[in-house]
Amino acid sequence: MELKQVEQAKQLFTTGENFYAHHLLGAHQTEDGYVFRVFAPNAKQVWLVGTFNDWDHTLSMTKDHESGIWEIHTNLPKEGDLYKFKLEQQNGRQVYKIDPFAIRFEPRPNNAAILYTVATHKWRDGLYRGRNKRSQTLKRPMNIYEVHAGSWRYHWDGTPFTFKELADELVPYVKEMGYTHIELMPVMEHPLDRSWGYQLTGYFALAENYGTPEEFQAFVDLCHQENIGVLLDWVPGHFCVNDDALAYYDGTPTFEYQDENRAQNIRWGSLNFDLSKPQVQSFLISNALFWIEFFHIDGLRVDAVSSMIYLDYDDKGWEPNHLGTNQNLDGVYFLQKLNAVVKLAHPEVLMIAEESSSETKITGRVEDHALGFDYKWDLGWMNDTLAFYEMDPIYRQYHLNKLTFSFMYMANEQYILPLSHDEVVHGKKSLLHKMWGDRYKQFSQLRNLYTYLLTHPGKKLSFMGNEWGQFLEWKYNEGLEWKDLADDMNKKMQAFTIKMNALYKEEQALWELETSPQESIEFIDADNTKDVVLSFIRKGKRKKDFLIVVLNFTPQEQQDFRIKVPYKGTYEELVNTELAEFGGTWTTGQAPFTSVSEAGEHFIDMIVPALGALIIKPTAITITRKK
């Protein structure tokens, strides 16, 4: 950067409009050394220390008083050297701090930044990215495989796979399973695995135990070449309290709120970003664009949005805003600004909110007073659905509305239906273990649940291990129970998931009209509490393009079960979850169904398996035009 550009970049940083602050701050190689810059407006003095000067504070940095940025240009450091900033705070305390913009850190438990130049990657994903830009994501299938990179597979010595190893094994696995996207729980640098990556220190650095930035670029590139999108969990609401990281960086609230009550995140033991500060806005939006552009990430899933937009979200006292409401206006403005900036630069990139309330419009245009996200996790659907499936079937007749309530609000937002990591940990039990009954019945219901997930309007997400019915809860510090696949029931469940994932992508009726969800679904019977059977039709654009879904939530087989169909003709059984190939007892499926007509309406009769699900497709039907 030339001097004029540096001054302009500083001014933009202080106004919250520098969306490439990583080009200004941090460590940058020059023709004759390195230039280091750090934002610490209230520090009395800052020194650059590292292996190149025996960690001695002889390299004093100079402060630009207008921006609060300290700077030094030196030829002492070399590629690969370790460094930190040593700050003297206002009270005279001296503390070593990480570089918030460092792109690589030494292995834990040490935490110095590494002077590191990322090798230029020759990307080969142009075809995928070009296709992504030309098509409308809302009108395409999306079936996400959620992954914690540190525990998908483990080495015998307890170390996780790097992204180089995950490229060799995870990518072909996801392709074989038929998912459209991988969503990675946070991969940025964090000091404690127990946080699952949600309490960050190095926002611009790939966690060292996952390998190098180049390996992560290669991983994303390979995913794209295999037509798999990559989504990344991102945490702009709160950060780690560690004294050597962002917390009270210069001895005063630098990244966090001035008000200690607002700064403290009691629920997660972390600190909340002050989203009203222009410098924090520059930092976070720059970070979002860094991951999107440097690693070709296809979307960001923004964690804990509720904590950012509501003042009363945390387990502590709170004060209303100047309007007298509980809305955090700073958080609302920041998220609208974030989404507007990202969408202006990259319209094809997906912005996804993990958000649990209904008071604020999350998806939709900022101009229409929404937050500007593309999708919202439907956590209400997740909670109601799992509560229903955990229930003894004898009580399900009284609670069928838990499954059907989501249909009442499905048009309010653009939703992703998540069966996520949060639901298979901390004593909540795995999806399989949640199910009522013996092992056979548990697998029957898991197949039923997966059918319901894939046929309900909305995009899909399922956590690793769900696809074959892992019985044990997820453990962040162990690999998945891959040995389960030696069991015939687990192997058949995996085969069922492969079959259903392929069917979901092939059948346009399951996703083609999702921008208008009320047009994409028609209910046959949503109130059958007598038999506890739910039946509905998913529709595509063409009249002949539809699927009939029948779900039985009791252990009683329904003989001679009659449902109304839209047209006269014949229909075939596309999916029967109780076939032996999937772990059931049916050796063959049912013969094609021929409709019968009564009083101008058409019906088909079938057997609905106990705890089973059917998907039925028309084969030869007569569509009469209305006069």
C-alpha cells in the first residue's frame, strides 16, 4: 500500500467502512521487510516482540492518534518467525497479545502468530462457481451434511484429520452419500476444543490442528469440482475471554461493549462484540469477506443471531433501548449492513441465520426491513419434530399438531430444517437413541423421520452420524463410531439415506416451488388423529409432477388405507421405508395403485407399514381441464 492508500484505509476503518481491513492491519511483507499494524487506541505503548528479537520490547511501534492504529516497519523478522504485540495498558500493566489479523498461529497450547505467506492457489472450481452465479439457489435442492472437522475421523493417537486428509476421505464420502453441501462448524483458531470452535481467538486463521491455509483452499476446491458446496459456521456475536486474545485488548473495551453488563455473555462465558463500534464493524465484515473470497466459501451460517438482536437474550439483567423495546438496534443494524455488503459483492453467497425467535423478520431484503439473510434455521420445527418422535406412540394422537404446526408458518421465512449437532450431545441422546421402542422400531422411526425431513418444504441439514443411525451421542474429542457400519441395520440405514438423498435431488416436486411453499404442498389429511397418519402432496410446476407422502406414526400397520388423489389413473410406490433392503421386513413393495372414483373424486387404497412411510408417484393419470 502507498502512503495515501494507507491513510484512506485507516480513515475507512474508523468509520466502519473498511471491508478489507486485513489488507491494512496485521503483518504484511514489503520490499525490504515487514510492516505491522494493530488497533489499540488506548494503549500507552505497543512493542513488536518475537523470535527475531528474543521477545524483548526494543521494537517500539508508533501510534497514529486519529485512527488508534500502531505501526512499525522493520527488516528483522523473517518468514516463519513467531511474533506477538506487547502492550502497556493505561494502568501500567504490560500484557502480550495476539495479532487479531494473523492468518496462522503456532500449535496449541502456545499462541504466537506465525509470519506466513500463503502460497498462491491455482483454483480449478471456475465451472462450479460460474454455474452457482447463474442459477437461483432458492430454486435448487439443498441437502447439507453438517460436520465437525475435528471429530469426523480421528487418528489412533487421538489427533484429528487435517483438511488434506479430509479432502481424501470426507469429500468422496459426501459425494457418495449424495449431499449437496458440507457445513463446517467453526474452523477458525480457538484455544479449547470443548467450545467446538464457537469461542474464537484468531478470526482470520485456520485452526492449526486442521492443517495449513493452502490445504483448506485445496479442500474447498475439490468440493467444488465434485459439485459440493461448502458452508462455514461463523461467530460474529461473541468471542473468547482469554487475556492474550481480543478481550480488553488495550486494557479498555476495544472489541466489547463499554457497559460491562452488555459486554459479558453469561450464558456462554464469553464477551459480546460491541456491534455499534465502527472499528468492530470493519473487523467483522472484513473477516466475512476474507473467508468468502480467500477460501471460496459458498455461504456463512451466522451463529447465535438471537443473542445479537435481543437485549434480553442472556441470563442477566437488561435495559430496554430508547424505544422501550428489547431489540438490540446495534445488532440489527450490523447484520443488515453485513448482509448488504456481502450481497453487493457476492450475490450468490448464502447468508444463513441460526435464530430461534419469531419477532424479527430474518430472511428477505433489507429494504423491506428484514435482516437480509437468505435462510433461517427453523429451530421450532426441529424442537417440535424431535419431541414428537421421542414420544411413546400411544400419546402421539394427542400431539399430531407438533408435526403440523410448522406448516402454519412455513411461508413466513425461507427455512432450513436442521437436525443439528446441538440435538445429539449433552445428554440429549443421538437421533436413533431418541426413538421409542426396541432397536428395530428405532430404525423404522429414524427412516420415517428422514422421509419427513426430505419431504417437508424447506432446505435440509443433518449432522454427521445421523445418516447411519449412530447410537452413541456425538463426542467432540472422538471420531464417529464408524465401526457401527459392520452392523447390518446401520449399513442398511446408510443405504436408505443414499437412496433418499438421490431421490430428493431427482424429484423437482420436493424443491422446485419452495419460494412459494404454500403452492408446493397440498394436504390430503393433516388431522388424522385416529390413525395418526399424516398425508400430503408435494407439487412441482407441471401438474403431472407431484409426489404423495404418507407417514404412519404408530406401530400398527394400516390395512386398506384410502387416500384421496388429485387425478384418475395409476400410481406407483416410489419409496417404502419398510423394505428389507433398508432394514424393514417387506421383501417386495406394493403393486401399482389404480384409482377408484366416487362422487367425482378419486382415491387409491394401500397398506401403510407400521412406523413406516410411503412416497407415491403418478405413472399414468388423466388431467381434465376445468371448463
